[in-house]
Amino acid sequence: MSGIEALLREVHSLDASAGQASWLAHRDPRAIVLATIAFIVAVVSFDRYAVAALLPLALYPVVLAKLGNIPLSRICRKLLPALPFALMVGLFNPLFDPTPRLDLMGHAIAGGWLSLTSILLRAILTVSAALILITVLGMHRLCAALDRLGVPQVLTTQLLFMHRYLVVLAGELGRMNLARELRSPAFKTMPLSVYASLLGHLLLRTLTRAERIHQAMRARGFDGQIPVQKFQPWQWRDTLFLACCLGTFLLLRGIAA
């Protein structure tokens, strides 16, 4: 449970450095969002056996982190929890696709190993780009950009609520875990059968707190919309940044075609 609590706090702290002085922080958030969406589309558009063709696309998150003054080591630490999920997606590919697809220095590489490597590489590229996007903009500027791009406001409001109350959920998890440890100090690890009961209690406590929060917000005049941060109008530097990104993605995709 403490691991889940720490993970929730890590997710909430992603935008701790948002707004710091950097070249990317002065760009229009819509340009960065559009560039990141185009990057993700470019990554997933490659063939399932593509590995070498995906490697040049790693330049985008590296340059984006550099322009945003974000240490790559920080992104790598936050990237690690997502890799087991990507690994599970293609774990059995080598068994289901044993046909040789590549000859590497006299060794035949099965298509399953290539697709597994491609899945892991795609996960690293897309998740790192998303992490850098949130770290540079922060959830408020990100939701403001999505709102200006035409995303329904009910969705951006839900994203803001989810981000804001991750710490509340982590606090509830911490208190429940502390109560369990005080009642059974001899058991450091929790049996799997206890997880269902704790998750049920967590759901009930979350619903109760959500009702209290909703009532308090309605008493303060909440009308279903959260005011989002305003930002400067679109500038020619934003157009240049977006054009360079799109041109690079199209060039790399065209070379690999």
C-alpha cells in the first residue's frame, strides 16, 4: 500500500517544476500539446516490426526535455512504472510469432522479439513525451490548452479534479495502511485476500469525501467549471516550433516508409 501511496504522490508532483524559466515555458501551450500529439501519432504509425526506424524519434523527448530544463534522469525514474505494463502487452509475442524477420550478424531474429522490442520502444517514447508535457506545462496550463483546442470542458474539469485529489487519495491510503500496521505489527506484508477489503473501504471513504467536497463547492458557488489559466496570444515562435516538429516527424516517417 505504501508503494501505491508513493506512486500517487509522484504523479501529483509531476508539475512541480511547471512554469520555471525555460525556453519551452514561454511557448504557447497549444503548440506543445499539438506537437506532442503529432509525435505520438507518428510513433504509433510505424510497422509493428519497426525498431531501427523508431530510434531517431527519441530525439524529440530529449530535445523537449533540454528546452524545458528537465533532467532526463527524473523522466526515466517516472517512466519505469509504465514499462511492466508495456512488457505484459507483448510478453508472448516471441511464442506466437517465431518466424525469422531479421538477420543480425548471422543470427535470425524472430518477428516476435522485434514486435516486443518495438512495443517497449513505443511505450518509452510516448510515455516520456507525455511526462515531459505535463512537467513543462502543469495540469492547469495543459487543461487550458486543451480547452482552447476544443476539448469539452467537462473533460478538462475532470482531469483537474483527478490531479488535484490524487494527494487526498494517497493520504487515505496512508492512513489505512498505518491503521493496519498498528493492528498487526508482526505482519509487514499484507496478504492478497486483505487487499479486496481495503480497496472496498477506500472506495466508500472516497465516495463519502467526494460528497462532502461537492457540497462545500456548491455552497461556494461552484457551477461545474473551474477557471483555467490564461496565457499569451499565439506568436510566430510558436508557429516555428510547431512547424519544425511536424516537418521532422513527416521527414522521419517518409524515410522509413
